[in-house]
Amino acid sequence: MKKYNVAVVGANGAVGEEILRVLEEIDFPLNRLIPLASARSIGKQVSFNDENFDIIELTHDVFEKEAVEIALFSAGGSVSAEFAPHAVRAGAVVIDNTSHFRMEPNVPLVVPEVNPEDIALWKNTGIIANPNCSTIQMVQTLKPLDNVYDLVRVDVSTYQATSGAGKTAMQELVNQMQAFFAFKLDEAEIKAFNQQIALNVIPQIDKFTENGYTKEEMKMVNETTKIMHKEIALSATCVRVPVLRGHSEALTLTFDSEVSANEAKAILEKAPNIVLVDDPEQELYPMPKDCVDKNETFVGRIREDVYANNMLHMFVVADNLRVGAATNAVRIAQKWIEMEELA
């Protein structure tokens, strides 16, 4: 199998570090690793396969100089907007973790377990977009059930970890908890979020839009339609919680046909990269602490609605830095390679 020159843009960020770890674990067909970041990261290193690599400055011409073939971007939307076109012009396929290209009509938005065929559309722009972290774990769960029951509506409440806002947000939670135990919580800095996150939940992620929903909530609405190629009525309430890693979601699903909880469990058990954790008698169900560093999405608390025979309720958890970002991006790269090898 051919090996590829792979650039990781934002290599020393929270998602960039996870991409490196995933690439290590799956024995990716890597010829050369090119870790890229801004000028302020020059002099720093990243670890990969027991070696230290110097970070290379992200410039417009670095993709051509380094003969990059696959560029994994995870350094923010403005960085992707500026530098991704240069990577494409240098001959690389760009897999972008930011929201910048997601809703562009000619850019495929891909979750490999749901719409792998869309990867073939990468030639339109040279770019493949990685969906929002909370969207990815949700559609992985929706797709196999939609195939059987015909999904018509989703109501979701998310419980999103601080790592979704980056390393500084995680540190802010730690700092505030330390301040609490030192009886100085009122002195702790509030910067990464607009409210105290320790011992609190914040029912706002991103800015509010004119319709009263936040941008994060509307991402879930719009991205689900694009990924599943289906108009599904969806309402989301996205909440930040004092957890370091692992997004949780409470889903209420409405179908066009009668549903069975037991049958749904059997369907999800067979679904790719889904792990069923659903044993109420043993108090077993998905929780963020159990999903850290895992590449699967965990589903449980599956039950039929008390009043309607076409509704299911469930709880879905995944590591947002893995499933919600790094793992999905690397899986896209793997599928892209498969398609290129067959072409």
C-alpha cells in the first residue's frame, strides 16, 4: 500500500494531539508526518511513535515545500479559511475539523459510518469537512434506526464537556475547582466561558441567533440534514457541563412507524462503531468517564415512549476529541485512501 505525507495543522492543540494519537494507534499508512502550527509554536515539539518532531511554521507555501498529500486541519475556522486553499493548490486533500466549510454546497460533510459515498465528492473543491462533535455521535446513532423505522423528528439535549472549547477551557474548569476547595471560587478567573463552569451548567454554547437558538444548536439542525440527505425536523438544546472530556446527549426520536426498544437495541448492537451499554438492573449506562480515549459511540437507556408507539428515548455518549473530531477525521482519510487505491 502506498504511504502518504500527512500534515496536521494545529498539531499541538487539543484535537491535533488526538489526531496524532489516533494515527499511531491504527498504524496509518504514513510516509512522513508534517506537524504545522503558527509562528508562536516554533521551538515546540510533538511526540509521535516515540519520536519528537519539531513543529513547522504554517505558511502559504509549506504544503508545496513539504509535498503534503493529506492535510488534517484543526486550528480554527479563520486558519482553515486562509490556508486550506493553499493546501489544495499544492495537491493535497484537506480534511477540515472546523465549521468554516461545512455548509458549503460543494464541500462534502462526512461521517464515514453514515455517508461514506460523499467522500467521492472531494474533487469538487479538494476539501472534506468534519461535522460538529455533537452532530457526529448523534448521526452515528440515528442512521441505523432511520434505515429501519424512517426517522421524522429528533429532539436532543446535549451535555457538552469543556474540552469542546479547547485546552484553555479545560484548564479553567480545573482552576475553578481548585479555587473552590481553597474557598476562593469567587476570585477564580472567568474567561473561556461567559459564566462560571465549576459546579454549574451553562445552557449556551456559541452565540445566540435571531430564532433564539445558538449557533451550536443550529449546526446540529443543518448538518444532520446535509449528512443524512434527508429533511429531519430537529430541535437541539446545547448545554456546557463541568466535565473535561466526553459529550453526552439525551435523544428523543420520532419515527414514521411503530418502534420496539428491544429491536432498536439489536439494530444498534450491529451498527458500526456503536457500543450498547444498556442494563438498568445492573445500573449500566453510558457515561463520559467511560468513553475517554475510546473511538466508539456508547448508547444506552433505550426505551419506548410511555404514550406514543413511534417514539424512542436514549442516552448517547462519546469522547468529543476522538469520535467528535480526531477519529472521524482519520476515518475520513482512511476511506479517502481506499477510494484512491481503487480509482
